[in-house]
Amino acid sequence: MTNLFNYIERSSPIHRMTGAAKLACLLLWSFAAMSGFHTLLLAALTVAAVVLFRISRIRVKDISFMLGFTFTFMIVNNLLIYLISPEHGVSIYGSRTVLLELFGPYVITAEQLFYHLNVALKYTCTIPIVLLFICTTDPSEFAASLNRIGVSYRISYAVALALRYIPDVQRAYTEIANAQQARGVEMSKKASLIERLKNVSAILIPLILSSMERIDTISNAMELRGFGKNKKRSWYSARPFGAWDWISMAVCGALVVLSLVLTALNGSRFFNPFV
Amino acid sequence: MDKDIVISFDKFGFQYTAQAEPTLYDINLTVRKGEKVLIAGPSGCGKSTLAHCINGLIPAAYPGRIIGSLTVGGRDAVEQGLFGLSKTVGTVLQDSDGQFIGLTVAEDIAFALENDGVDTAEMHEQVKKAAALVGVEKVLSHAPHEISGGQKQRVGLAGVMVNSVDVLLFDEPLANLDPATGKQTIQFIEEIQQRTGCAVVIIEHRLEDVLWRKVDRVVVMGEGRIVYDGSPDELLCAGLLQSAGIREPLYVTALKYAGVQLTPEMHPAFLPELQLSDAQKQQVREWFESRPAPAEKAQTPVLLQTQGVDFTYDKGHHALKGIDVTVRRGEMLSIVGTNGAGKSTFSKAVCGFVRPQGGSMMLDGEDLSSLSIKERADRIGYVMQNPNQMLCKPMIFDEVAFGLRNRGIPEEEVRPRVEEALRICGLYPFRNWPVSALSYGQKKRVTIASILVLRPQLILLDEPTAGQDLAHYTEIMEFLRSLNEQGVTVVLITHDMHLMLEYTPRAVVFHDGRIIADCSAAEVLNSPEIVAAANLKETSLYHLSMLCGIDKPEAFTRCFIARDQEVRGK
């Protein structure tokens, strides 16, 4: 059964960091990467992300599916940008160096290529970090981490519960789908798309109804054990921050500052090699 | 006021906001420290409502009008509120899986402490202690699906005991457990009570299973009132159970059939202490010898035959190890065994939900392996345990017609076939009703009708009576029996030993992916080796026959069942 949170238990310094610190680092890192188009910084972050990945001892094959998925997304994203706005780079960098004329409005300019390089770098420096967080954070610690960085504990716990119940719902889905297939619900390609969509409802309705029963049980069970009694709650799996947690958060904080400083010095969010 | 009283209902009544009539009337009940009280009664008698009043879900989660008073731990229950009561009353719910909140055992036990904001280091200590108390300290880091049903229930108990409560309230603790685990649970509740001195309140309609260990008092409820409150011995002699819709322990019924006059001095409520005089034992023996041996059914042609069916899940779990089963036309048989023994996997293999890696399955001479799920369903009907997992149409007629319409059967043929299936299931008057207006038992019948309409030769039901009281159990099982008499072959997967004894002449016992017994249900339950290996529970008739010096417990059991059917058939 595939879990949304593909926690892979290994022994590494990154696994040993607390979930809350990792979450904070993830957010800071992403902000540093997203706030500007400073090509050198993005390239450096990409290299650093790959190095961190090595340190975490997560192998590429552990995450090949998610990696493939996000890289496909990156390519689609770039293609769409080009299709919709082929002169976007020109308007940003203020110059136009035509390399190749295609057809109609589609020309390839050095500025546009450079812009795409930057977009790609944003993906390559953040995706590994997101995957790293997903693979090295014990799901148990996740809710506690969210709560620690300021999300209300009710919402944090809702996330934890979702993690708890995803495998159950998956199991129920398979069982219901089997029983409904036996009643003649066609889920294979033999049926047309509209037919299949209709058939999905024959599985989803019982799934939702039986999940409602579960929700009733679980909410009673939670209230009976005092959930929602106080404004704050503690967490069994919370851990105090260690030296590495502080250092990592400081480094990631510094990255944000660096990105902002670069923007200020540059006078723009874009590093421009064309002037 | 008496300091020992932990729960006290005084002229208490309750009416749910959404209902026209009160659910509880004039309840007067006290529970003292260290007492063990069983509250029994059929579905809808108000026993769960009573439990919800004690733990505060009423009125917090289920609003309504309260009259009279209820004090818990000497203070008014409503004033304390749900959270206040949770410090005094620990509730273990029926659904041990559904109430498992945490991602791991440790987190689940810690849940109440987390909500109190207990410091993490101290919490770890307390969790360890509570886990050790209930014996789950070795599985603290396990996820819920990695532990057994019995362990889950222990975790649930540990989760409320971290609050050091005075009352432990068990809401139908046996409903989802296999017989042996249920037996252990009852014993375990007793141990915990002795160790902690808590008052224990057990809500359960399976009287015999709870009485396996001593209880101080039994409270019987019926239609919102307490109809009996006293010692279990007197209850069994009073003959009140039948009218209250609760099943008597089998040995008690057997003694009555034999004409033995029960008195409280004989201690009929606790089998190990049951006192029978030599004359009474003689009476039982004579009754047994006077009964005609039940007739054997003639053998019919083979319908389903599996040979060497072998299946291993992707993750490497070897679930079926060479299963050979023969089901004859017109049979009604039980498949029993622990969770994970392979019963469900076997039924999935027969229905085509999983594809065995080895062996063969023939239905009526036709090889099943070449048929798709849908094609098999025309021959073998599968009914899931929870009807809500099957119902997908708002109206009953459409629900039953669903399988036919999916198969492209013309509408003029659909109508008579659906109506026929509804008639067989006793649902014809409801054909234009919405499904949501039906009771659980009726919904179950709708799902059976929706399978029968496909005219399968064999129908396979997963736990058809789980969680049902005697009346609903009887309704569902009598219905299945009548189907069987009309020629449908019925295979039941069950944990219910009564069901197996009463309704299925034959039982197939699964254990660890193999079949360890395939014989009469009475034989299975009178064989201590099979009972132990497959986590079943010996019937009390076995012990009774031993007590009376009858050396053929199996024949005695069959003789009892035959007599019981005569009596109940009337």
C-alpha cells in the first residue's frame, strides 16, 4: 500500500533533525528560492539540495515516481509559459537577442531561454528539498511540527488523522470496488469515459457513507479522551530542538536574507546578464 | 451519601431532541466502587443511551431532554460535562479499530495526556506504565494495522487508564472479536479490575460470553426501562431472558430442556461453580439418551471444488497454502478461523478479487480461472459485512436492479426479477422506499436481494450477523435458512459460534492459510485441539456434558441443537 507520506526510515543526520525544524527549513528555503530569479543563488541551492539528498541516504529509486511526476510537471510548466508568452524573457530583461525564427509569434530568444533556465532552476532547487522533507519526516512528528510553527492544533491533528486513515480508506476502496465490479460495474477501458465516471459514483457513495460512520466513531472517541478541552496541547512525538536544528534554521534564514539582499542590490528580482 | 457509590441514576429519563418518545424512562441504578455490572438488553432497549449518559456524550454530542438526576463520582454528571467526566469514566468503545486515534500504539495511549498538555518527558513515562499494565509495551511503535484486534482493545483500555479513572465502561467489547479473543478480553477485564479496584460496567447482549467470568450484578433493560437488576444466578432462574430478547447461556437452556429445575443455590450463572446433584445429572443423561439421533442429510452433487489453491500477496504474505474444499449443492456451511487465517482471502479468490498463483477452482464443472469478476458474480454472489459498503442507490428498487441494469438486461425483464428478489427477501412492500429509511437488518436484506437478483448458484456472506442482537440475528439467519431451503447454496464466514452450531451442519476451519478441520460444527466445537488452534471457543454444552458424565459431547450438542430448533421453530 502506498502511503502519501513516503517516510523512509534510515539513519542520517537529516532524519535526526526534528520535524518542526525541517518544516521551518523547507519553508525558508522555498521562500529564498521563490522570492527572486538570482540565477547563481538558484544554481548554488540546486547543488546544495543534491548534496543534502546524498547526506539523507535516500536513494533516487526510492522516490523515482514522485521525481518523475514533478519533473514532468516542470516541463509542462515551461512549455506552457513558452506557448502563452514567447516574449516573456524579452519583456523582463529589456533586450531581444533572436537565435532562431520559428513561425508566427514564436521565436527563440536568448532572453527567453535564460528565463526558462531560471524557472527550471527553481524546480530543481526546491523539489529535492520537498521530497527530502516527505521522506525523512516521521508522520507521527508531522502534526506536532505543524503545531509548533504556529498552525492551530485542531488543524494539525486533522492532518495527522488523515494520515492515520488513508490506508484504511484505500483498503475500503479496494473492497467496495471489488464488490461493485461483481455487480457489473465496469471500471476497465471497455466502458466509455462518461460511463466510467458514472460507475465511480457506485464506489464513492458507499465509500463516503461508510467513512461517515467512521468519522462519527472517531470524533466520539476523541471527545471522550478530552480533545479540544484546552487551548494548547502537548505532543507525544514532539522533540526539543538540537544544535543542528538551530544551525539549519539559521542557515535557511540567512538564505532568505541573502535572496532579499540580492534583490535590493540588483534593484530587481531578476539577475540580468544582458546589460 | 454513600461514599462508595460511583454512579447513581435517580428517577432518570432521557429523550433525544430528534425523537418523539423518550429513550429512557425512570432509571434508578447505582454502581459502587469495585463492582462489576453487566447491562444487557436487545438493540434499541436504551443500553447504549445509558452508557452515553454515564460518559457524557449525552448531552454533549447527542443533545436531548434530561429529567431526574445522574451523579458520577458524587457530582452531577451534566455539570461536569464530557471533559470533566472523562477524568472519572474511561470508555472503551465497541469498534476497537475505529477508536484508534494515534498513528502508533504509543501515541494512541498518549492521546488523553496530550490533550491535558502533559509534559512530553512525563508523558513517555506514563505511557510506558499504562502499556505495561495492559501488556502492550512491546508494540509501542506499531501502527494500528500491525496489531491484532485483542491488542487494539488493550490499547484502547490503556488510553483511558492514563487518566486513572474510577469507572471503566465497555460498550459491547465483544462485538468485533473472534471467540477466543473475546474470552481473553473478559478475563482481562477481570484482571484489570482486581489490580485497579475500578468499577466496571459492561454493555453487552452476549450474556453467556460475559458470564464466563463472574459479574456481581446483571441489569437487564427493555424498551427504555430497567426490567431486572440483581444477581446473575437469580436472573437465570427467573426465565426472564427470553422475553427480554437476550439469549440464555446454552447450558442453561439445555438443563431446562432436560427438565432440571434451576435454583440460585445451584449457581447457574458461573459454569465452573454450577452445582448439579447426581439425580439432576442422571436427568440430563436420560434426556440425552431418550432423544432420537438427528437424521443425516443425503449427499448432493458437488457444486464448488477447489484443489490446492495457493495465494501469496505482493508483500510476501503467504495467505493460502493449498486449499482443498468441496461444497455440495444446497449446503449451508460456515468458514471459521482467526483474523488473518485466510478465510477472507479464500472468499476473494473464489470471487476473483485476487488471482491465486496455484491450484484450481471448479464451479459446477466449469473452470473459474478463465472467468472475470463479473462473470463469476453471475454464479457466485458475495455479500459484504457492512451493508453500507454496498448500497449506492437512493431507492430500494434501483439498488436491487443495479446488477441487472449493469448487465444490460432489458427493463421489462428487470422489473419481474427485482420484484421476485424483493419478495424472497420480504422487502416487496418497501420496494418504493428510500434505502435510508431502513434499519440495519433491512439494509442487509437489500444487499442480499441485490445479489440474489443475479441468480447465483452459491452465495457467500462475510459475517452476516456481526454486531446484531438476538432478534436481528434470528431474523437474518432464518431468512438465510429459508433461502437455503429454496435451493441456494450458502457459505458463511463467521466468528459466531452460536451461528455455526445452530445453522450450519458443516464447518471448515482455517488456520494460518490451511484448513485444519472440515467436519460438523458440533465436532469442531467439541474438539479442544481445533478450538485452541483456531482461536474458537468451546461451547458450554461441552462442559455440561462432561459434568454430567456424557462421553459423547458432540452428539449431545447436536441433540441439543435439534431440540432447540424444534422449540424455537414453534
